[in-house]
Amino acid sequence: HGHRIASATTGNDGSVSFTVTPKRTTHYRLIFRVPTATTPAPAPASAHSRVAAASKLATVHVLRDSTLSIRERTRHNGHARIMGQLRGSGHALERRKVELQERVAGSATWTTVKTRRTNRHGMVNFGVGAPSAPEEFQLVFTGGPNFNGCQSGVVTVG
């Protein structure tokens, strides 16, 4: 059961529209009511009408923000491990695809080199070989069910 948030009169073509700005994903249904003449006066307004028709459920999806951390650990042989954690609404986001992107330090162009899914703690990690010149890395989440995309900061290896 829901509650009434607005009412309107249909246009000449039978259409009606409403503007809503929910803060979270919300379900709506349009109800068409017709007057009844048998209810005594001080009753609530809904008691003076009956439901003649109802629309299918309409859902307005609201995407929440996500964040992606990054850190790097270089081994003595120059190989590195790039790690990060994906979070949304204060919780780890599990089984979400995260891209590892790289570029030559100072370049403007990022290239996706690997993709992995986060674990149950929202963690993801990638191994990278020892670069011949300094390279920059970032992690990218392109978004998905219920969450906006985001990208991490940048770390440099080499």
C-alpha cells in the first residue's frame, strides 16, 4: 500500500504527468478514481471515490555514488601490485567489474589493460610487470545496478 503524493486532471487527450525527485529508488502507480455519491460528508476524500483503474508499477531508479581507492606495492624486482576497494553507500560493492588503466607518466591517454571483479569485501588487485619507464595507473568502475561510476586517484610505478 502506498500513499498519495499528488493529484492532477487529465488533459484533453487523456494524458497526465507528474514530476518527482526521489532521493532513492521509488515505485509509483497512477490511480484513476471516480466519484461515489453514497458516502456521508465528513469522511476522508478517498471515501468519496472508488478506484476505477490503476497503472502498472513504474519505478524511478536513483543511482547512488560510489568511491574507489587505490594503492600500490612495488616488489624488489620492480613488479608491482595495484590494489583498491570499491564502496557505495558505506558498504563494500562485491562482484563489480573494475578496470585497471595505465598511461605513460605525463601522457593524457588512458588505456584499459585488465578487468577484474571485486571480491566480497569490494577489494580488487592486479599484478603488473616492471615498467621500462614510469607508468601511471588508475582504477575505474563504469557504474552498474544502483551505483554511479567512479575512478580512483593515480599511482606511479617505476
